[in-house]
Amino acid sequence: MASRFAVGVHHAMRRRGPKRPSGLPDLARWITLTPLTNTVTLMNTMGSGPHYPHAMTFAAVVLAGFVVALTGLAQSPVPPSAPARILLDVDLAEDVDDAGALALLHALANRREAEILGILVSSRNEWAAPCVDAINTWYGRPDLPIGYQRGLQYGYRNTTDPDRATDSKYTEAVAQAFPHDLQRSSEAPAAALLARRLLAAQPDHSVTVVTVGFLTNLRDLLDSRPDDHSPLDGEALVRQKVKHWVCMGGVFPDGRFPNGQGEYNLMWDTTASVRAINDWPTPVVFSGFAIGARIKVGARLRETPEENPVRACYQLYNGLGNREAWDQTAVLYAVRGADPYWTLSEPGLCLMHARVPHGHNEWIPTAAKPHRYLIEAMPPEALGKIIEDLMIEPPRSGNPLFPGWYADPEVTVFGDRYWIYPTFSAPYNRQLHFDAFSSPDLVRWTQHERILDHTRVSWARRAMWAPAAVERRGKYYLFFGANDVHEGELGGIGVAVADRPEGPFQDLLGKPLIGQIVHGAQPIDQFVFKDKDGQDYLIYGGWSHCNITRLKPDFTDLLPFPDGALFKEITPDRYVEGPCMFIRNNKYYFMWSEGGWTGPNYSVAYAIGDSPLGPFQRIGKILQQDPAVATGAGHHSVLNIPGTDEWYIVYHRRPLTETDGNHRVTCIDRMAFDDQGRIKPVAITHEGVARRPLPRPPGQGR
């Protein structure tokens, strides 16, 4: 949540000046022996000593913070080019810039500039975490871990309403209106325990913690004890795993506003702020109140779809008007650094003071502490455009589309959802089932497990491959290969049927539809192609040979061609496997995979013909590895958005970190054509494609 200079009751808050210990000898002994948190507590409870100059505070923090400063400056082993590993803590509820910060972070993650480890919620609001979940779901990350505060306290020594809730104009409405799983904030795990789990799994000195709200969760993290995730206590775990902390909070360099009030994020749970800021064992960079106060963003969210929950947050908060970008600045700095947006202050200490009813920060220049704060460099209007451009970026699919080893994806459209039917990529003897995945928008994917397995196909015993799904007359048919069949063996291409696209599918024939080797083509990698006249063809083949055959309308058998032949070979030059065909502008595009499926040079090429029988003259490759992204890009299918000339290619590839041939993932990228109708080379990406709901049939509303 943003800092607030004057919100409701906080207008009336008054501050006292910091008090000092009253004797110099006692002060020297106290500096040497007392932890910094206790130092601040003592400074705020002992009698005042106005004759001691401000330099006394400076001396205390230099000595108390020296060792922490040295350990906090350790270098990270993570390469600078790696995406920033972000653990974000929000107090999403009362203000709306938390929602904007989430939108910005998801956009940066879509660009592969950031990796989101999890989201912590520090506000006291039962709808805050579900609202976060709705935003994460919109951006295609429905399973992103979310933790919720336990123990937020309002004010310092507040006996009136320490458990004050964090009210919101939008969290409940958004949580109730948009898809998500988490029903109440209190159902989420404790934020500090989730943070321990997430940190323990990361490389040393690799995580950037970003807080844009209250510091309750960081206090609880520092206070946490060893557990099953790590033998380290909280401070030691942070010291080992965190690279630095970026905190939206504080007033710099003054520490307080002219009316004596402290900044909102730091003063709300003063006790937590004292513990977190004064004892944090890594470098800290503060994005103070002034940094975001002159940057106004949010109105352009009206350019995004009404299905966008971030737009709804701003709509409910201020009617889609602009709002200060406090929280977004912290996220942007955490991912991209200071230049060219800001410069960094000289090193120093942000010392947090406890005061009744609320605390405040103090800035003390010193090389002994690795604290800094941001200083404006770019004009606010220019920086606001950069921030808002990111906030309104549509969700992207990312690549891979879904977790797990899946290959040979077949993409299609059934009703109002996209469907992908892939091969479960594993050793042949473990390939005994198929899963499917569906999405309303190419971003949010739902897994449908075991839509067909070998127990429902009496003749299948291994190597169930490359499913192809079609709908005919209200039934759904799944064509598949099984058994990696060779001459004289039982196996080949089968077909199963179901009443729904997610199955369960049952074997239609009790035997393979095609089980023999014809024209040298192994009966695998089947593709069902429906011609303009309604005739269904089955195009298939491995071992560098490709056949085409006609199918009966009920898919129970094959139909001969007019010349009596059941199969015709249409193998183009360099064909290996994985055929695919579609029609565009009355031309037949025939595509296939080349190279070895376990190697880096697996790729996709194509030809264009005037009929499904060809002839097909190879034109060239359009999909192949990018050594900077992934290898082995191949065995694809093609998606055309109904009623448009928008095209996508769905394919598998091997991550750069993997050498196992079966470690393949399903990805999607745009496919385009030049003016002559030739397919342009496809750039494989980490970002994938933008959200794309299916067009609504005529006569249907939103």
C-alpha cells in the first residue's frame, strides 16, 4: 500500500522528538552491548538528554551496525542477467497502488525480467489475499504461493484498537467477481512460514525481498525459529538467502513530514518496523514517500478489458482515475535497478524510532550501514508512462504453457475454450496415459488428468504418443499412437471416443485403426485433417515416410481413394515425422518435423500445395532452436483463431538446462505470413503470447 501523508485520523497524529540516555558513560557501555532493536527501544523509553548532540545517535548506529554491514555486502552467485527473484509483500486493501504494483511485477515476469517466488499480505483484511489470488490468476499464475500476516498491530503501545482491520473499497468485490481459488485470507499459510519455505529453496544471496506495505511479516520472519525447511533461524536464513531488501516506506532525508507525522507504511505497525528495519542483516534500499508521490498512474487501465481485476480495483477505488505510484516504484527498482530512473543516496542508516502513538524513521549518513534511498532522476511524467505501459500490458502465456514434461502438442478449439492434447514425455514404458489442458484465453490453463490411459485400451502396453482430438456430431474422438510398433507387432494408431473434450475416453474399436507398416511409414504421429468438402483424412507417419488416407464418417475404418488405394504417400524432402496440415487462402499448407527428436536440431519445415495429396515441394524451416532460449523445437500443431487471420504455433522444445531427451515442454508463439503467403520464421520466446479470448459467436454478449 502507498504511503499516506494525510488520511483520516492520521491527520491528528503528533510526534515527540527522540529521547537519549542521560549519561555519557552509560551510553558508551549501552552502545557496545545492546542489539540495535533494543537500542531504539531504550532510546525511546529512557529519560531525555537534550544536551547530547545528534552525533550520539550516529555513534550508536556505527558501532551496532558494523558487523551486519560487512556480512550484508556479500556478493550474489546468481548471474546478473538472471531474472530477479522477487518475494513481494503487499498490504493490498486500503489503497490501490498495491494492485498496480502486482500488475507491474507480472508484466516484468512475463518479460523474463523477474521471477515471482510468492506474495505475502501484511494487511488485516479477509478479502485481501483472495483479491491477490484473482490478480495472479488473471496473469496466468493461479498457483503462485500466497501468505497472510499473523499478528499485525496498529500503532505503538495502542490499547484502544491494536487489531484494527485494514478497510478496502475493492478487495471483497474483486474477490467475489473474478476467478480464483483462495476463499479467505486466513486460509492462506502464515506469511513468515511461507517466506521461510520459499527462501530455503533459493540459491544463496539470490532473493530480492520487496515490501510495499507494513513490516509485520518481515518482523515475524526475523523472529522465526528453525523448522523443516531450514535449520537456520530467521535472521540467519535472511542473511544467507536474501540479496537485498527494497522497502517502499519512509521520509527521506527528513524522517518525518512537516506536521511531525511519520510515513504510513512504517508507522502502522511500529514495533514490527523497528525490528525489521533496525535488525535486517542485508543491504536495504528505500523508495521513500516523495519518490512515488509525483507519479500519477492508473487512468489508462480503462484501455484494458473489463475482465482485468486490476482495472476493477482502480474502478472501485477512484473511478479509474490516476493515483500515486508509490508501490510501483519499489517493484520497478527491485527488478531493473536505479538507472535511468533514479540515483542512489550515499550509504547510511535508516533508523526506526518507536513513538506513541506511531513511529518514524531517521536518516543518518554512515558508511557502516548498507542502507540507501532513491533520489529522483527521471521526470515524473516520463517515469509514469513507463510504469503505466507495464501496468496495462496484457497477460501473457509465458513459455512453457504449463508445468511438466509434455511433448507433441495438438491444439484445437472446442466451444469457448482452447484445448491442448500432448504426449506425456517419459520413457516409453511409462507413457501409459494422456492428460489434456484447456484455457479460455491462452494464459490460464486447467489440467485434465488421465483423459485416457492404457487400462481402457486393451491392446496398448507402452509408448502412447501424439494424441489428435476432433469433434464430430457431438462426440469427441482422440486418435493416438501406441506401442512404438514394428513389423509383425501389435500396435499402431488407435481411436477413442468420449462425450466431453476432457473425457473420459474409451477405446472405440478394441484394436488399432492402422497397425501395419505401409510405404515404410511407422503408424504414429497421426493428424486428422478435414477438407473443404467435409472429408476427413488421416495424415501420419514416422521413419521418414508420410501417408494420407481417408476416414469413414464414424471413424471406424478407412475409405479407399477413387483409384482403390487405401494409402497414398505424400512424403516431402527431409520429412521425418509429426505431420500437420491446414488451409489458408485456398492453399494447403503441409508441415512436418525434421531431425532427431532427442537432439538440439529438431525443427519444423513446410510446403504448400493445391490439394491434400500435394505434390508438396519443401520450402524451408520455420521453427528451430534458439541457443539463447531453448533447443529441439519441433513436433507442432497450428491454431487459427476462428473467423480471423491470426495464427499460432504450439510445439515442444527442450529447456537449455536439460539434456534428458524426454525433458520437453509445451510452448506457444505467434506464426505469421508474408505478402506471398509464405510462413515467416517463428521466433521462439520465453514470453509466449498475449491473452486472447476466443471471439464470441454472433448474438452473444460479453
